[in-house]
Amino acid sequence: MKCLIVEDNRAIALIMTRLVRKTSFERYSDCDHVTCADSVPSALNLLLEQQFDYVFLDLNLSDDLDGLRVLEYVRQQQKNIPIFIVTANNNIATVKQVIQLQPTDYLVKPVSKMNISRCLEKAKMAKTLNVAV
């Protein structure tokens, strides 16, 4: 399966990549292909050019745009891609705003291996059913 990680912090992107690959291998004896984007424009270009099975998306990116644009784009395009929000922001107003755009899950940093495992299970289920979970 193909994963897109949208994260502007290089260290966190590397940790997420390792967690996804390790969890995928341990759980499914397969190592998912991971691509990283460090900005909204980069993420949108990748989503136009490639098919991804699931996305881990940081809300607060360093450019003047935020991760909500990526979520909005995917939902407007009717793409059945599970999107897992990964953020340090657990402000209730932000959570409400994000939930309206129907992410698959909302994870608060730091993300654990158990969180990744649960997300991979949802992504595998979505691929099997061909719907966003």
C-alpha cells in the first residue's frame, strides 16, 4: 500500500515513516511504500500525480497554508482516501472544524505504534471495501 505523510518537521516525518514501515511489516509482513511532503503545495501535487491508499496529515504546516487545505481538496475531489490527522493541536474549536471535513481519525502527537497500527487496519479495510473509513 502507498502512504503519503504530510509533515513539515523533518524529524517527525522520519519517525512517522519508520513507524509506518515497521508496523506494516510486523502486522502484515509487508512494508508499505511511504512518500513525504513538507508543504501543502507539495502534497497537492503528489495527490494529483499519484494514487495513495492513505494519508497522515499534519494540520499546522510551516508555510502560510495549513493542512486543512489538503483535507478539503481530497474531500472535494470525492477521493476515497483515508486521512489521518496528526497534530499537536487538541483545541476543541480546531477539532470541531476538522471533524466537519470527515477525516478518518484525529491523532494527537506524539503518535504511538498502537495509533499507527489502528490507522493501518482502517486503511487496509478501506482498500478492501474501496471506501474511505
